[in-house]
Amino acid sequence: MSTSKPELMKSVTSGAEIRQTFLRFYEARGHRILPSASLVPEDPTVLLTIAGMLPFKPIFLGQRTAEFERATTSQKCIRTNDIENVGRTARHHTFFEMLGNFSFGDYFKSQAIAWAWELSTEVFKLPSERLVVSVFREDDEAFAIWRDEIGVPLSRIIRMDEEDNFWTSGPTGPCGPCSEIYYDFHPERGDQAIDLEDDTRFIEFYNLVFMQYNRDAEGALTPLAAQNIDTGLGLERMAQILQQVPNNYETDLILPIIETAAEIAGLDYHRADEKIKVSLKVIGDHVRAVVHMIADGISAANVGRGYVLRRLIRRVVRHGRLLGIEGPFINQVAERAIALSEDAYPNLRRRQSAIAAELTREEIQFLKTLERGEKLLEEILQRQPAQISGKDAFELYDTYGFPLELTQEIAEESGLGVDVKGFEAAMTAQRQRSKDAHETIDLTVQGSLDKLAEQIHSTEFLGYTDFSTQSRVEALLVEGESVEAAEAGSEVQVVLNQTPFYAESGGQIGDRGYLSGESVVVRVEDVKKEGDFFVHFGRIERGRLQVGDRVSAQIDRACRRRAQANHTATHLLQAALKKLVDDSISQAGSLVAFDRLRFDFNCPRALTAEEVQQVEAQVNAWIAEAHEADVMQLPLEEAKARGAIAMFGEKYGDEVRVIDFPGVSMELCGGTHVMNTAEIGLFKVISESGVAAGVRRIEAVAGPAVLEYLNLRDRIVRDLCDRFKAKPEELPERVSNLQTELKTVQKELGGLKSELALAKSDQLVGQAEPAGQVKVLVANLESVEADALKAAAERLLQKLGEGAVVLGSVPEAGKVSLVAAFSQEVIAQGLKAGQFIGGIAKLTGGGGGGRPNFAQAGGRDPAQLPAALAAAKQQLSEALG
């Protein structure tokens, strides 16, 4: 950065002030301020909210009509595709805030550019001579606006290629040129040969996307009927500029978090070397991310967004250990992060206890994992490899949280190197998988429907009150392609102008039923919602269906009644859990099917059998009390004020549907429900289990499904009674007695096998062959179990005195057991049992290791056991003879 710093705006310097100033600037220009959407996106094609425009995707696609022409937001975002750059560059983050202004068919390039320049130069007081703008190479219109209307010198308007300055939503769909504003830290270097890729000089802080085209499958561009504006100003980047600090991490948005971590480690960030600063920056960045993720209802898991959360938490722990922090510490840092952001995001403080519980649980669990990783590294070193392989180093990194630097450090102490290229190859492969899977916003899902979006009307849902409607076929698809007609036998996707069919949403599956016309019948097996369209998936059973046909849409009423009973039962279940177990319990997912229901909820422990019984009894009591449903449409804020429960991660409009069973349950829900709890009949819990750290699952049945479940259980009990010749109440004792007898028999059998192995081993003593000053015995004990093989080796070595014993067996199909026992004399001659038997095991397709005097190993190819034992005998004879 230049030694001479410009005089920047004094009144707006804090991150909070920048955020507020941006929003108020655009509010004064007719934009509606909207709250940040959840980090759990409505869009199923991405794991997390990764861009400020993502919540508006349906509007940009034409699938949803905007309730306003202009909007402005401060959107929290998570990206992990460049996670290894966090802390190492000036402005890479996993968590960041994107300030945006959006126009939906209202103003376009000229106004967007003018306001962006006014905000930057007149409000934030950035010197115009320090700003450079980029435009798409073919966007002469934007170039002219910057030159003629704004007055930017030609030398500071840079034309860029499509890769940098043309935004696309995917292979097809909405797209358009971009224009970006860069801040120049070193204007003294002049305007000749400006390179905007030089991040030591330039930082891009404002991106303007002019969404003006639609790209078809052939790549042709056609103007959109409604042209949109999508912009993003990076809050952290603007804070770096205005606060005149060398990187985003030293702004008031992150530095206090870093300083808290440094204090815990007994360090001074400003005096630390670069390596320590990197670890502190990683902690500062990642802790911001994890508190917001947990606040939005994400729990750590081994898949999906839960894995992203777990990985970030583990990186925090790992970097804490690099700083010398041994015990739990994340919650101390998290408290600072919450305090910094709670004014803008009050949900952080409301969810503080859940955040603390999740972080504590994950941190303690991972500290134990790290210990296991250290043991694995010790085992690897005991095998005395030439170097630690890239595969092993990456496993230590990815599974056990060992940074490459730590593995290298420990390996160096043992005189070993690490295959860094192999490690980097594994890392690159994982990073690419992550990027491909999670970091692309695909606006072309259901591409055929997107193309039809401007030609057909959205579907009107009438299914809350009507079980059948007269409808018109608006669109017809076969294998995802739009067609005008389809014949009997075809699997089709049908869009109607109005429908009684409920589309899968909120955990409730779609209705089943029929579409029928004068000469056509379509069996509907499922219904899904794509934007504002209800897509009916089915099969034409008779006749010919074509676009424009009038059909009678009729749902299967029996299936609907079952779904209603199960859906209302999930509401009663959540109410019972909050009442009897923990009021902080919140929904983490659900499934409402015709034959069963599943309810996932955030809870740090398993429920006791007594609690499950009490919950079930409470739900059945509410069913018997015949509570009437009160279904209302209310403003969102009023519904929340009345106490209605909203699910984390769900996106709600200004008007919401409330399902209220007064005195029992009140939730925001768009699903179908019974009008009186008595219609449910009965409720029965089938199981309670854990599905992820801090997430429990109850599976249950309600309504007619309870009788089916009980009938099945009754048949099973009757069958067992016949088999055991016992009464139902006698079955548990009979089964327990059988289990005890089986354990006794298995124990006796194990003892007999051990005795047989020892007896066989006694006969082998005479087969030992001399090798120098010791004796060598290598033998195949055929089907002996691993424990018995171990006992036999120890006994043989005891009888031989000084020597080496290697035994092998095939205890079951496809499994090889190997054991090696070496005396002190053998060890003194340079042989170690762990290293030796590991090499022999590789000949049978396996591996293993252990101590210098005793080790076990295994393999997967029994056919290679004789050759492996022969090799063992030869190697021992050569080494000891």
C-alpha cells in the first residue's frame, strides 16, 4: 500500500456504519430494505447461500413475480471453495457480507452506474483518481456511460474478456455483462499498462451485473423482456479501504475476534510472525462463519452443509493447537463474534445457547479425534517408510485434522520426509470435488420450464378447499423436454393452470391421483413445485394428452387424509417435545408421507424411554381432546408476535399461513392438515435415534397407519409365540435365556479353539530352524482365530527362548490373520516385529503393525498366504543367519 494515505470519509468508518450507510442510501432512492436470507438456501442446487443475489433467483428466472421493483440487502454468505487461501491472502474469506442493490425490470445501466459512483465518491468519499472501472469488451453502452456521463478517464476504463466480465447463470438462461469498480492503492504507478489482476495494487469492491440477455442451447443471445440489475459491494473490502488497513482481517469486523484468540494463546497479533498471524486469521474468519451457520439451524454432520460446518470448526481447533492452545477455547472466541454482529443479526444472541452447545460438543469430540490422529501418525512412523506418502498425509489432514506442516514437523524429528506433491494432488482433487458440488449457482435447473416461464401462467393451488378441479394443460414434458402431445404409456410431467394437488414442500410429499379428459387418463404419482409451477409427474394410462386440453384433476382422498393426519401429528409431536423435554428444541427436518412421519429435531442428547412414552401419551391426549384447527393468513411479524413457530432455514413471504390448535400448537405452515385433532385417531412412536451430532429423529405413524403397524407387530408376536411355545408376556425372558446360552456356548467354543491352537503350536516347536544365534519358526495354523493365533505365537516364543515366530491363518473366507513375535536378541539384530509383519501382510493384500517385539496384521487374499509365509521364512533366515 502507498505510504501516503488519502483522506477518506471520517464519519463512516466502522463496518456497522458502512452497512447502514449503504442500505439507507438505496432506501432513499426507492429501494426496499430486506433482511438477510438464511445461510440455508431455498435453492436445492447449492448447499449454502453463496451470493447476495441467490435469494432472488426465482425472480430473475421469471418463476416468481417480485412484490417490489427495487430492493437492497446486506446478505450473509459462505464460500469454501478457496478455503486454503483464508488467512494467507488479504481478502479471502469463508464468511462475508455482500451489500447489494437490485432492480427487477425497473432502472438499468445508466442509473445503476450513476448511483454506484455517487455512493463511492460522494458518500464514502473515495477519491475519483483512485478508482478504476472495468467493462465487458463488447459492452460499448457501459463504456460510454462511464466515459461520457460519469467522466472517468479513458485510461481508467479497462475492457475485460468474458471470463472476467460476463455473468452467466449456467450453460443457458439469464446472463449479461458486468462492470466493476476497483480501488487503486498505488496511483503513483501511473495509468500505463494497468493490470487489474495485480492484487497488491487493486481491490475490486463493487460489481454491477447487467442481466439483459437470455442464452439458449445454441449459445444465441436474445434480450430479456425485463432487464434486471444485480450488484454486490463487499462489506469487508470497503472496510479495509476506509479504515486504511493492509487487509480485511485487520478491520473492526474481524480484528477483535482475532485479538480474543491471541489473548487466549498468550500472543500479541501485531508482533507475531506471519505463520502465527495466518492461524489467528483463520480462527477469526472461521468463527464468524460457524456462529452464523449454527444460528441458522445447521448442525455438524458428515455430509452436506453439516460437513462444511464440522470442517470449519475442526480447522479452528487445529489452528488453535498450532498456537499452543491445548484445551477447549472456541466458545470464548465465539462470544466476541456474536457481540460484534448481534445488532445487525439479533438471531445470534437468541441462539447463543444452541451455538455454545454445538461448538462445545464438536470441539471436545475433535480433540479426541486429534489424539487418535496422533496415534495413527505414530503407527505410520513405526512402519519406518522411506517417507510419509501423500495419501497418508492427506488422510491425517482431512480425517484427523493434522495440517501438513505438523505432519512434516513430526516426520522430520524421525528423519523422514513427506510426499508433498502427492498430498497436494489429493488436496486439489478434493477441492475440485467441493467446487463442482457446492459452489456454482445453477439457474437452469428444470431448464425446459425456465424457457416456458415467460409463455405460461403460474399454477393456482386450490387444494386447501377443493379435492378436484377443472384445469387446462399449460405445459407438457417428456424426459425433461417440452412437447406438444404425448401418447399412452409415456412418462410425463404436466403443468396445469390450477390444481388441487399438493406439491411436495415443507417435508410433506406430493398428492397422488388422476388427470382425466374425454379420452385420456393420467395416473399422477407425485407433484413437485418448481418456482410458481406445480409439476405433476405421472404416466398416461389411456389416450393422448396435449397442451391446451381440459382435464379433471382429482386427488386420491384417502392418501390426502393420511398425509393430513401425519402432518398435524408432527406439529403435535414438536409441541409435546418442547413441553416435556426441552423448550429450546427446534425442528431440523421432517418427512410427512402417507404411511409414516419422521421428525428431526435439535437436541444434544438421546431421549429416555420414559420421555418417549410421555411424549407419545401427550400427543394422544391432545388427539382425544378434539382440538379445532384455526387456519389464518397473517403478516409475518404479527404471526411471530403471536408465538407462531417458524422453521430455521425456511423462507417466508410478508403474508404467512398459520396453523393454530389453540393452547397446543401454533406454526407457520403451508401443508395440509386435519381440521380437528380427533380426525387423527391414534399416534404411535416407532423409534427414537440419533442422525447427526446434536440432531435426534423420531419416526412414528398416525391415523390408519397405526392399525397397520399394530397388525404387523401382532403377526410377528403370534409367530414368535408359536416358535417358542410361549405366551407373549413370556417372550422377553425366553429370548434373554437364549442369548445367555449362546454367549456361554460361544465362550466355551473360543476356549476350545485356543486350546486347540496351543496344542497345535506345541507340535510345531520341533520344526523351528536355527538362524545364527536364534531359532526361526514360520507356520500356517489354517483356520485359527486371531486371538488364538496371538496366544500360540507368544507360547511358541516362550518355548524357543531366543527366536522369531511368524504364524498365519485363514479364520474365515476372504480374511488372513498374521502374527509375529520376536525376542530381544532378534530385535538387537535390527528386526522389528511391527515393520516386518506389515511388509508380509502386503503380500496378502493387507497391512498392519505394532511393537518391535510383537505385532499383528491382516490381509484379504488367502490364496497368497503360503507364498507370504515362505517369504517371511526366507527373509528371517537371511537377516538372522
